[in-house]
Amino acid sequence: MTHSSSSSRMLASTLLLLAGLAFSAGAGAASLSVLVLDKEGKPAPDAVVVVVPSAKTGAPPKPLPDQVTIYQEKMRFVPAVSVVGVGAKAQFVNNDPWEHHVRASAAGAAQFNSAAGEGFELRLDGKPEGKPAKTADATFTKAGAVLLGCHIHGSMRGHVYVSDSPWAVLTNAEGVAQIEQLPEGAAQIKVWHADQLIDIAPQAYTVTASPGKLTLQLSVVPRRRRI
């Protein structure tokens, strides 16, 4: 056996081994495309789709963000909705020339069951012309939807969805959430929207190796967001 022949066989064996490892790592990982519609059947952007698999096996997906920056611009929270993991830190940046007072509390029906003192409050001075914006930090320690408001400007509203499942995705402008690296088997699919005050019951779903598609519908028509 020549040296070149031996090297070729070793290379082929290595490639087969790597292919097998790649197949094993990807085995059992599936994808799901979820379309969220409003009560009138129109796509609902900025809804949060959460998948909770029954099986805890398989490699978890890329972790949810543990850092988020939320700007205050033209008396709005930007982005209007953020999705983060439990324990994520947020930095609030006031780009407006006037003061804001951030108030964070449980969103939806959960606000009526919140314990006294839950949430947080932050005060941010206005941005001086030609100088850096004022900032303040906070940490989201509990899973659930958080409503952001301002004591001074009552029309300001934003949300942060804090998920304890790593499979949590915000729908895009077409109302679609694409979820990857799901373990095969039984799962619960939840959908949340800022204007859906009463949570919709989770839907049972079986994840298979083939890419899946699912449509979920809200029982409300979300209000138009101020631009």
C-alpha cells in the first residue's frame, strides 16, 4: 500500500466520521413556521410565539438575548416589543430632549395579580443638545410580559416579553414567526400579543422531522401603532 493510498483512505474515513457527527447533531432538530392572524384574518406583526416542547432532549437553540437596548424617541419606546430571556439586562436610552419616567409592570390580565412593588421605575433626564443621551439600566428577573409606560407621558407604551423557553420568536411584518432547532415530539404552542389582554389557551402540536406550518388566530384586532 502506497503512502498516498493510505492518506486517501484516512481522509475518507475522517470525512465519513464528520458527516456522521453532523447528522447526529442535526437529528431530531426540526423547524416550524407559525402564521399569526388577527380576529379579521389579517397578519399580526409583533406577536410572540413560544414553543414549549415536552421532551427536554436535543441541543437547545441559540439562547435568547440577555442584553437589550430600548430607546425613547418621539415619545415612543423603540422597539415597541422585545423578546428576551429571564435575567436579561435592559438599557433604556432617552433620545428625547425632555424627561421620561419609565414604569415597568406586568402586562395584560397579569397586572391584576401582581404583588405590590413588582416591576421597576426609572427616571431619565432629557438629552441635552450636542451631548450623549441619558441612560438607565434594569434587569428582567421573572418570566412573562412586561408593560412599559411613562408617568409623565401617558400615551407612551412598549412591551418586553420575558421567556423561560428558548423557543420564543417575534412575528415579522407578515405575521410569521420562524422557529428552528425544535426537538421532535409533543409540544405546546403559545401566542402572545400586547393587545390580547386575556391569554389564548396553548395549542397542542407534534413536531416532526419535516418542516411544519401552523396558523394561530388572535381574538382581537390590534390597534394601529403610532408612527
